[in-house]
Amino acid sequence: MKAGKFIRIFSIFGLLMLLMLQYLWFQNSYVLMEHDVLDKSEKILLKSVEEELFWRLSTFSNSLKIIDNSGDYKKNKNETVVSDYKINQTNDIKKALQHFTNSMGKPCNIKTVDSLFSSSIAEAISFTPAHTIKIVSAKDREKGKHSKFNLYAKITDEQYAEVVLVNPLGSILQQAQMIVMVSILLVIIIGIVLLYLLRSTLRENRFVSFIKDYTHALTHELKTPISGIYMASSQLESGIFEEKPEVRKRYYAMCRESSSKLLSTVDRILLVAKAEHSRITTSPVETEIKPFIEKIAKTHSQNNFRRKEVELTTVCEPESLKANIDPFLIENVLNNLIDNAMKYSNQQVSISIHAAQAENKLEIQVKDTGFGIDRNEVKHIFDNFERGNRIQGKGIDGFGIGLNYVQKVIRAHKGTIRVQSQEGLGSVFQILLPF
């Protein structure tokens, strides 16, 4: 139990560490992506303002006079200033050109800057981040430059192109949604693998513990009847009861009860082992239900090796009820349920077997007044090696494999089995089998 608890804590801690590392990785990835977007956006904004300037200069080609080789002035609509003058693109020259175009009535066109910025940034980072763009004064620039999402490009000493990135987190996450989805998927897969390994480890530990308990219980269950048979037969062999027929009869009864218990234990072990290693197949035959269940009840009444006060009743409605069942397998099922009812009860117990026809199905109910089952344990009682917490430490024999076998037999008949139980008031097992 301590090992299982330690494994659970360690696995939960490992999963939390995995999630934390995944979060840190994603946070660092976002910071790097954000830095890359801001850096490229700032450079592209400067480049866009510069390109817009030379685009405006090119529009003056129709009004400028260009001197030809003869010294005459001519208008050439196909030539531009940019093509005729090699401009040294320093900050001073660009500032002078901005003043020149402003004085010529051609100020900076912010829509053109936005168009150039949007197309260039889309090529650089594969998406266009949501943004606003406008021309602001130097004073406004001083107020907004403290925000890392406000980018500026100088036009003149008093004018700046301002780009404000709107919701950069959403824009970056939208672009990185594939990375986010893959990351989440990886976390889910790793979590499932960890849970599967945890479940396998716990099941393995539980199985090892079961083997120890199973070996102890099996040794006890086999040793008790064998010892009883050996003791009774030794006394009978000695001849000391030759003149005491009543005592001799009682010792013969002890041999018979111990043999019955030993045979029952061996049969149960063999049946469950067979069910674990091979598929249960049925051989249905038409069976009269009333004498069938009465025979099973009589057998348990005569072989009450648990020595409890048992009231065992049977009811069949109608009395002529017949069904196609495998009598050998269904007898094992009822034997198991009756034995459990006797085993998990106080010294006095009432057990009733009720067979009837319900919606074109054979319904068999086994009801007892035993310990009952806690509602939190009811859903697990058909699992292998499952025994309720109420049974632990009471010295009641059993391996927690009988009801799993019962369920397999009922499913092999294409039927269903359900249980209703209340702790302290007993249990009702309901079996439904198709006719």
C-alpha cells in the first residue's frame, strides 16, 4: 500500500513538472517570437518610410526640367529624379528630401507607408500583425516610446511615423497555433502514457500482493479440509469407535464435509484458471428450471461445511419454466453466488433463489441477508482479484476471482448480470439470460 501511494505521488509530481516545463518552454518560445516580430517590424517600418519618400520623389518627374547634352531644358515624362541622381542615403539627406517634398506640397503619405509596411512584414514573418499606423509629433513620440509595442520611424524633426501593434499576443498565438496544438497534444499523450504506466505499475504491485495472499489463502483452504480428512480417517482406522456407531457416523460426516470443501475449492480454482486462459463456450440444452435450482439448493443444504444457520428457499414462476442454458456453467454460477452469500454473512443468513420469465428472458435472482456491499465498491466487484474492504482482516477465505468468472459465464450466454446491495442489509444479484 505504501509503495502504491508513493508511486501515485511520484507520478502526479512528474506530471506537474512536465506541465511546468512545457509552460516555461512555451513562454520562452513566445518571448523569442515576440522579440523577432518587434525587431523586424521596427526595421521594416524604417524601410517603408524610406521607400515612400523615394516614391514621392519619383512623382516629380513630370514637373522637373532635365538638362540634355546641348544645354537646352526638356521635359521627359519617362525619366525620374531617382534614375538621374545618385543620392547618398544618409539621415541628413533623407531629412532634407522630406523637407523638400513637404515644401513642394507632397507630404508623407501614411497610407502608402502602411501598404509597404504590411506587405513587407508579411513576407518577413509570414503574417501581418494587427496594428494601427499614423503620423505623430515629436512630443507624442516621447509619451509613447516607453511601450515596447509602439514603433517609430523619423520623417522630419517634428514628425514620426508611429506603428502600434494591437494585441500582439493574439497575433503571435494565431500564427503559432500549430505549435500550440502540437505542444498540447504532446502533453496529453505524455500524460496518458504516464497514467497508463502508473496503472500498470499499480496493477503489477497489486498482482504481486495478490499472489502472496493467494498462496497463503490457498494453502489455508487446502490444508484445513485435508487435515480434517486425515484426522477423521486416522480415528476411524484406529478402531476406537467400533462400539460407538453415533460417534463413528459423525466422523464419517466430517470426512464427507471436508472432502466436499476440498473438491469445491479445487473446482473453483480449475474453473477460474480455465476461464483466464481460454474462451468460455456454452453448450445449451433445454432445461427445466424448477428442479434445476431445487437440486442446487438441496446440495448446499446438505453440504453446509460452513456450519451456519442457513434458510435457503427457491421459487419458480411458472413451475413449468424451461430455458436453453448450459446447466454445468449456470450451476457453477449459482453455486458461487450461494457460497458467497453464506460466506459473507453472520451466523444466520436467509438466501432465496427466484426464477421467472421477464420480457422474453429468463430472470434468476439470488437474494441474501448478508453483509452487503458498500456502494463505492459495487462497481468493482466483478473485477479480478477484487475483494471489499469490509472483508479485509476477517479471515474469510476467498481470492476475489469468483464473481469475475460468473460475469464471464453470463456474457458467454449473451446475458447480463447486475447487483443491488446496501451495506448491512444484504445483496440481490439479478441474472438475465435470453431464452
